Amino acid sequence: MDKDEKQRADLAKELSGMSDSELKETLEKLRAEEERVSYRRRVIHGKIDVLRAELVNRLKGKQQRGERLFTKEDIVRLGELLTKESSLGDPTTDEDLF
């Protein structure tokens, strides 16, 4: 039995011991948590959009002034990121991207 199967079995066992009112209360708590997480995700995506727009504006300004858009360090870092083995979606490794 893998980890996911064990978690599902544990959850099923836990749920079978709950009353209807406990199930409803647990469901409501999870809905409220999901709303908080969803709100936080939207805030983060908004910040990402603002940062991207600012970066684009700065790059356009550099381009208009005839400056280089990327430094040698930018290219080296990009190469490191592209060759590095990474587990996408793993928050412990995502911080390495920035």
C-alpha cells in the first residue's frame, strides 16, 4: 500500500466514525480553509502580475535606451536553472528559482 492509499484508508476510517453533524462541521471547516487558500492564491497571482508588468516596463526602457536586456549573470543563472533537476510544484525547491 503506497502513501496515498494509506491516507485514503485512514481518512475513510476516520470518517466512518463521525456523526452526521461532525461530518457537516468538518466539511464547513474545509470549505472555509479552501476559501482562505483560494484568496491567498489570488493575492499572490496579483503580485506576480504586477511584478511581471514592472519587469516588462523596465526591459522596454532598457531596449529603448539601447542597453543590454540581460547581463552575463542572468544568462548563467538561466543555464543553471534549465540544467538543474527540479521537482516542479515542490515548494521546498521552488525557492531556488528566485
